[in-house]
Amino acid sequence: MVRRIASQVHQQVSRLIRAQYLKREPTWFQAVLDHPPLPLPPKAPPPRTAYDQKPDASGEARKLKKYSTRPLPIYYLEDDIRRQFFRDHPFEAFRPTTLVEGAAIEDPHLLTGPEWTRLSQRGKNPSSETAIQFALNLYQHNGVSLSAAYATAVAQFRALRAERHIATVFAITEAQALGTRFMDTEIEHAFEKEKRSLATWERREELDEGALAARKRWKAIIDKDSTEWSKGKEYVRLWKEGVRPTYSPALTMPVEQPIAVHESADFMQTMVAR
């Protein structure tokens, strides 16, 4: 038998049976004829319906070339509706939604087709996808133009959202009037953290001066309120006399055993024994 591609084996066996080269059919032959494998896409693409093809100006689906090796375009009308909806309602994309899916895809809603004439029939708090499917349902099953179907879906969607918002505000106000105290939201909690962070800036200068004084042994403590400058005369005099300066009084440890120092250093703090 000539070597064939796997999707063409049953065709070759059929020719061999017609030529009486094979006396009886193989066991798998009838099963493959009932469910034949897909042909190779470059040679013979499978037939395709007009469900996911973009219609042309006349409303008919475009005819694809018979032998085309390019990827087949896929088009769904709800994609155009969804794109326009989120262009008109950009903040709907920021609403939190669950990303956890069950073991199976959710079953379609029972209410669909010509019976679905009001968006509120699927709930008082519709999602963006429900509004998009409602506009598509009006266009496909109720004989409404696409523009009118989209306008109707958007108007009912906004009305239901406004109704829910007003009811929520009144419920919160009533609960607070009866003594209910709600915990801070995540936004308020973030504002409190920001206030505490900004409060640390007020003491940053003081903390920086203290850290700098702790790192330096010879630190000139200058009174910022004084308008006169001694030009360092006392500092130079003490240096020439051999008096060793101590740390700043604010940074020294508690005095344990004071010892005598040079008599001329009358204004210096007493060195502590470590």
C-alpha cells in the first residue's frame, strides 16, 4: 500500500475495496466513514456557516475563497456592541468581578428570545454583559434595529443602576440614623495611612539633626535664635588648652561618676566615666 496521510487512509482503503484488492472491509472502516477526519486546511477547508462571519453592506455574509491558507476571520456582533458600551461606560470595566469559574460553564438563562423584552426581567442589578446580551436579543429576536436596541438597553441599564444607587444610599442613611456604625472602607484606610506618613515629615528635620550629632564626635551646637556669631573663638581657645569636647548634653548618657576637668573649661559639661 502506498504511504498516505492519516486523514486519507480511508479513501485509499475504499479504492482498494472497489478494485477487489481487499476481499472484506477492515473493522474500523465503517466507523471512519461515519465520522471522517477533518481534511487538511490548506487543501480543503471545512464548510463554514454565516454565524461568525461579518456581513457586508447588503447584509449577506462574505464568501470565502475555496482554497485559502490564511486564517479565517471570526466576527461576532456582540463584540461591536461591547466595544461601544465600554466606550460610553468606561468605569464599568473597573467594577470587581469574580475570576473563579466552576467545573462547567454556566448554563444559559432560561429567559431569552422574544420573551425577553425588559432588562429587569433578569434582575434589578444587571451587569454590563447582561445589557450587551439584551441589546443583541432585541436586534435578533424582536425585530428592532441595532441602534434602537442599543439605545433601549443602555437606557434601561442606567435606570436600574440609578434606582439601586438611590436605594443603597437611603438604606445606609437609615441604618446610620438607627445607630449603625460602619467600618472604614479601603479608600478611607488608605487616606489615614497617608496622613500618618505626612505627619512624620514634621519631625524629619529634628530627627536628621539628632542622627548627625550622634555620628559626629565634634559637633558645633549653634543656637539658631541667636543673631551674634562668636567666630569660634571659645572653641579655638579650648582646643589650644587641650580640653577635649564631650558629646552634646542631649545625647549623653546619665551621669554616673563625674571627674574633674581643666579649670578653664568652666562652661563645658563634665566628662562621664564609661
